Amino acid sequence: MRLAAVSARIILPALLPVLAACAPAPIYKVAPGTVAATPAQVAQAPEQYARSQVIWGGRVVAVNNLPDHSEIEILAYPLDSSQRPKFGAGGNGRFIAIIPGYAEPMNYPNGAPITVDGQLAGSRAGKVGEADYVFPLVQTAQSHVWSAEEMRSGHPNVSFGVGLGVGIR
């Protein structure tokens, strides 16, 4: 038993840098002045956050193409250190990402994980089902739809534990 404790003290610290290296770097640089408020917080007081920079993400709800721009409705979730949405946590409200030109709906499928970087451009009253809702608007500078592979990367299939396991083949 004592040998196992000594081994754990030596092996675990050596593995931590290796496991940390598995996490990809954030895709967008966080500029000074980027606000950490959630879409739900911004919807409560949009004037307080006017023209602030945000990096938000979540799941695509809908794509609406208009004559000169597109709007992507997103159900927001917190982001991890690589700016990927964390779906285990509860949602943080909804927002609309405004993208110049035409956004091909097949490139933004419903439910797809997405991260956007942009500037708050006010808010708009709308509805979610029959409920009234205030959507913060983000003038999007950049957006990234995450593939299933990207969502898995940085999450090593390594676990540590003590106990008895049973596998069925």
C-alpha cells in the first residue's frame, strides 16, 4: 500500500503537464474590456453593456437570412478555457449573432456548438415560443462552429480511481 502512495506522488505530478497540454488554446484573443457578463445579464440592462466586446457560445437555435446580413439565434452556455461551449452547465440565455452577408444554414445546423466574437449592438424584443424575450445582439467579427472531433479534443480518455470495475465484452 505504501509503495502505491509513493508511486502516486511521483507519477501524478509528472502527468499533470501532459494532461494540461491536451487542452487546445482559445480560438479568440480576449481583448481588454471584453465583458464577462452572460447574455441573460446583458438582456436585463443592455444599455449598461453598449458596444462592449464579448466572446459567447452555445448551440445554434435558428438561422435567419435577410437581404444584407444573417442572424443566428444561439442558446448560450458557459465556455471552457478553449472557448468551447460547456453543455453540462445550464443555459445562460439567448442572443442573436449578426453576420454580414449570407450564412448557409447547412453550415450552422440546429444544435451545433458555436462560439462567436464580436461587439454588442443593442438588443431586440422577440419571442421564445409564446414568451416575450429580450435578445442581446452581437455584431459578429468571427464565428466558429465546432465539429464533434473538436469538442472531444482536449478531453483525454484518462481516468484515475480506486475500486473494482467490471467490463462486458
